[in-house]
Amino acid sequence: MKQRIITGILGAVIFLVLMSQAWLYTFFLFFLGIVAFIEYAKMKHISIRTPQIYIGMILVTMFFFSGLANRPMFSDFSFLKGTTPVIFGLILYFLWIVLSRNRFDLFQMSYLFVGSLYIGYGFSYMMLTIWKENGLAWSLLIVFATWANDTGAYFIGKKWGKQKLWPEISPNKTIEGSLGGILSGTFLSVVIFFIFPDLGDPVLALGLGVLITIVGQIGDLVESAWKRSTGVKDSGTFLPGHGGFLDRFDSLLFTFMILHLVEVL
């Protein structure tokens, strides 16, 4: 418990510092994306010193920076527009299936390709937000509302949780914890709207807070389903009390993608 709190506080401080410098924050998120992909591959016991992992890291890089391709100030990335990175990735993986003589098969390819898409684009949308108008405020809102959601769900679920939320996927999550997370995240959303009035009417924060927290919890369940299918408890051990980077950012990746998809951001 103590380790979890200390790690959480240190992580929040580091994020605050990095968010103040958009380029520094961009490359930090890129680094996290590569590490998260390695964690994802190791969940399936795939050795990181193999061509399929190197291909995956190339794809994470392309998917991550493709988000900049449509912005005028980043015209150098225009070759990453549209479906180009996806088609390129499929070609690379299909070639490696042939060259490896099926030692690397379609099932491994599917697992790694889906992971590179999810992680690459997830961190890309997270990065793109900081470059928007009021990008720092929006990034702070989503990151800290999501973390408040996770924290509230954890502590309230631990104290009062009785009814299981989705035991087949995540047996420790409870309905009480889920509701506590929604309340915690929504409350922090309202606070951030008051701190940054340019975001809009604080009443909007109520609806947005509920959306962020519910979507974040779905993202958490998605990773829980992955972990159960691969038979692991955590994606890694780098963050004491939290597991790996993918464990810490699963909710955020899903939330940033959905908010961009529905054009909230």
C-alpha cells in the first residue's frame, strides 16, 4: 500500500513537470509506448530479441508519430498519413511469416499487430492532446481524472466493495469500487474546470467526468481480459505497487482514443 502511494505521487509529479514542455512530453510518451509494447509481448512469453518484436517496435513508432502527419507544422511526417503505417505493418509481418518458415505464425502476428495498433495509436492520441489549444489543461484533466478514478475505485472497493463487477475478467473489481471511482474522477474533473476556466462551463465537467471515468474503467477491463488470457497478474514490475507501465496507462490509452474518436478533443 505504501509503495503504491509513493509511486503514484512520484508519477504525478514527473507528469506535471513533463507536461509543461510539449516536446519533452512527446518523447517521454514515445518511450513509454515502446516499453509498454515490450511488456505486452512478454505477457505472451515472446522473447524481445526476435525480429517480430523489432517489427512491432517499428510499427509502434510509425503509429505514434502518424498523429502528427495532419498538422501543418509537422509536414515531415506526411508520409505516415492515412492507412500507410497499417499496410506497411501487415506487409512486414506477412513477409516475416514466410521468411521464418512459419516459426512465427498468424496467431503471434495477430497478437503483436493488435498490440502495436492499440499502444501506438493510444499514446499518439495522448501526445496529440498536448499540442491542441489549451492542450495542457485538457491533458491534465484527462490524466488526473483517470488516475482519480483508478485511486477512488481501488480504495473504496477495498473498504466497502462487496458486489463483483465482472468476476470472469477481473475478480477483484466491485460495483462499489466502480461507483467510487466515477465519483472521484468526476469531482476532480469539476475542480480542474474551475482551475482552467478556458475549458468551458464547469457544468460540462460533470458529464465529461462521468464519460472519462466510465471509458477509463472499460479500458482497464480490456487489459484485464488480456492478462487473464495470457495468465499473468501484471504486465510488468517496473512500478512498485502498480505493476508495469501498461497496467498504469491502460485506462488512459482507451480514454484518449475514445475522446478523439467522438471528437470531444
